[in-house]
Amino acid sequence: MASRNPGQGRKTSIGVIGYGFIGQHLVRRIQAHADQMELAFVHARRREQAADISEDVFLSHLSQVETRGADVIVEAAHPLFTADFGTRFLRHSDYLPLSTSALTDEGLCDRLLETARRNGTRLLLAAGALIGGEELVKRSDRWDRVRITFRKNPVNIDFSGVDFEASDVTSARTVFDGPVREIAARYPRNVNTMVTAALLSTGVNACEGVLVADPSLDCAVAEVEAWSSDGGYFRTEKRQPATGVSGTEMIDSAWHSLRQAGGLSTGAFELV
């Protein structure tokens, strides 16, 4: 992810959409880094969800988002915010949607990218659980084939979009094997990292997504494989304790992406 500096001596202004588990943690970290960052606004569907946010920071209606002057807007709520407001955000701010499943809509993704190009803003992808994203983008030729596999305990999978439940899975079972575009439609809360990998490589139609439900697992496993036309191959595997549908590193990963998006240092060294 590229970064930019909003200007020496000026704080990076962040707008946060969503005040659930992720949104609250991001807001607290922004507030804890008040020497570098400030809240342009916080938006939640209901005011009572963000009762601890002051009136001057809370934004009730996203139709007024332009008045807040955010350098970066981060979505931590639902893919519908990207569909409904993404182009509006990109007319004046960089936009970091954490619900990347919205970008499987090819027409929407194209409109977002075109809006960003016209306005000098950026549509940003959060790495999430993805390991090896740099390998996917630094080749001059596209990868021939990319496959990303998630293995999770069924209690850490949201089955609300399909016709069975976690309790139906009594042994390791592949619940999906096919294009990332299709798995994102069936399991939108579970596969944001898959969508990111697909967009960085072969696209959401060609990139393969595999979801394995395994009751014996006590962690979430993310595997990425890629094959190139010159015989090249790489594979990464990440194991992480899970909370809900995500790994426990989710907050740290989102925070790292947000700092990079705002052009802020993420450590003593910068990986370039």
C-alpha cells in the first residue's frame, strides 16, 4: 500500500465509519496518537452506538461528509457503505474499505477507481490476514493461477448466507471451492482477505477461493499459493487464534493499514 504525507506539521485527519468492535478500537488508537492524527468524524447507524463520541465529531448523515475534510476515510461497518457512498468519499478523500467484499462488484470497483483517478485520491486495500501481498503485486507479468485457502473451526465461520449451520459440520469439510467472486457472495464476512488477494493478482473471477470448516482446529489458517508462467511458485501459511470470524491480529492489521494510508511511520524501518 502506498502512503502519502498530508504535510509536515499537520495531523492526518481520519473519518471512521462504523463503531462496532473494529471501529471503536481504531478510534481509541487515533485518540491515543493525537500528536499525529485527529478524528474528522465518526459515523454509526444509531447515535446511541457512539454515545461516548462528542457532538462535534459524530456525523449523523454521510451526505455531509465533505464538510469534515478527512484525509482518509476508513469503513469498518458493512460493504453497503462502499456501494452507496464510495464514489462520494473518493471525490475528496482517500478511502480504505475494510469490507473489501464490496469490490467484487466489477462495475462498482471500476467506478471507484475512475473517481479516484479523476480526483487525485486513492482506493486503498487493507492487507488483513494476507501474507505475501507484496509478492502478488511486484511481478511485471500476471500470475497464471492464484489460490487462497481458509481453514477455520465452524464456530468461526458465518454461515448466515448458506443453507447449513456450524453445528452441521462434524468433521473437516470443504464448504466452498471456486471463484473468489462467488465465495464473497456466499460468505461476505469471512473472505475479505481473499478478495484483496484476488484484486492484487488474477482478479475475482480467476482467483480460487477455498473455505474449509474443521471442528478440530483451535486457530484460523490462511494459505496463499501462486503459480507463474516461468515455473515460479510461492506459498505462505499463517496460523492465528480466532475471535469471531477473524484472527486476533485483526485490529493490529487494520491499524497498520490505516497508519500507512495516512503516510505515518509504522516502525523503526519501512518495508518498501
